[in-house]
Amino acid sequence: MSAAGGASTAVVHLVRRANGLEPFEAFLTSYGRHHSGHDHELVLLFKGFDSEDQLAPYQRRAADLAEDALSVPDSGFDLTAYLAAAQQLRHERLCFLNSYAQILVPGWLRLLSSALDRPEAGVAGATGSWGSHRSFALSLLRLPNGYRGALGDPAEVGPALRSVSPARDFGLTRRVLRAARDIPRVVAGHPGFPAPHVRTNAFLLERELLLSLRAGRLGTKSAAYRFESGHKGLTEQLCQRNMTPFVVGRGGEPLPPERWPDADVFWQGNQQELLVGDNQTRAYQEGDPTARAALARYAWGTRARPG
């Protein structure tokens, strides 16, 4: 697809067959309810569909909304699909929304676009976090780490993090053994807390910039995590180019990493400034006070303000 004669921005929504119709319906309902405030084309990125019969109900549901669609195999992870889409599309800017994304407010894309218009901007995200895989793994092993006790009881943090992850539930012993096995890769691949990174559930950036980044092989979940939040990940590569990763809330002010904990966007307060929600923000919203506190501490350490 070419953007010539059309919008220079594509909103690319990932649609995974494995998730069924429900998340897709929820996204389209939110998309129709909240006007973006910015000219764009909606592109559906179908992942794991093997036939036209499988695609048909999704295409019928989106017939009046989506301008185009792409298909990718059900291999790799969300970022794998995003990079494949960037190779095929020709829009100047791409806004990726994951399969569980739900738009919460009108003007959401206008706010992200205004942030990316800043000359120093590298990416504009709906959420960001300071959370560190490395420091959390070390905390499970009772080793010194960047949280310096701010996480509290690992017996509370572990279940809270599992509540926002699709990974299988493991007992404490297996989690510790797995953390020990992965320690070399986690320590080498991730910075300690605080580790600011834009979350890739909803983010906008220049297509050419995305394609210029070094992604490496994204065949494992660990590799995908490293590209999102690792030493050589998306945010870190932008920072090395002296580009700012912004997070944007409903107030519209683009926030640099040092100000992310000040906003009630991701796992902070009642998330009342959130532009685009997903399964992780909903898990926080629906969590009990103990779970909310644990998630907030993981994301923000001593700056946590759970609602």
C-alpha cells in the first residue's frame, strides 16, 4: 500500500486470530467512539490467519472503518509483526496499537502526533515505565538490585506481575530457578532500575526511523523484551541519537522520561490520564489495593503512587 494521495499516518492495529473476535470488537468499538483528531488511515495487521474463511468475520466487522489490511504468519511476537508491516507500508508515520488496545479519549492520535512534531522527539507513546527485568530478577534471588527494597515483598510483586502476563503461572521455586537460569542474559541485556522505556502497546514514530533501528532476531519473548526495554532496545537507541522518548497523557503535554512518574498514566494513581488502554492497564485498574501497589512499585519504585 502506498500513502501517496492519502494520509501520511497509518494507525496499524494488530489482530491475532489466537485472541478471537472479542478484543477486536472492543478495539473497533473504541475506535468508532473516539475520533482520533488527526488524519490517518486504519490498517489492520492480521496475524495467524490461514484462510479467507477465517478472515471473513473480521473483515465484515471492519468494512466501514479500515482502509487496508496486511497479513503476517503467526510466528514471533507483536514487534515481529510491526517490523514486517513497516517494510510493506509507505506512510511517513506509523502508530502501532496492540491486539488488546482500547482507545479511551477523543483526540488521542492528535495528542501523540503533536508530541512527535517536536524537533527532539523520537517516539510518542501512550504509556511508559521505569520497570527493570534485570533488577526484578535479582530481587527474586535476594541479590542487590536497583530497587533497593522499594519493591517490598516479592511474594506480592510476583503474583501481581503474573496477572498482567500471558505466561504460564509458576510456583516460587520454579520462578527462582528460571530467574537463576536467565540471569546472565537478563543482566547483560537489560539496564537496572530505573530503566525508562516506552511500552509498545500504543506508540507513534517515523517509519524510516523504525526501520533504521537494530532489532536483531525477535524469535523469543526474551528478545522481544530486550527490544522494548533492553540496553540496545528501541528507547535506548533513540536516546543514543539524542532523541527524546515522550509519553503523552490526556493533558497533551509530552513528558520526557524523568517526568513519567508524575503522570497518572501507567500503573500510577487511577490511570486517569491514560489515552489508550490494554490488558496490562486493565489488570491494574481491576486489581485489589495489594496488586496495584505491587505493580506501581515495579514500574516506579519509591515514586509509586498507587490509586
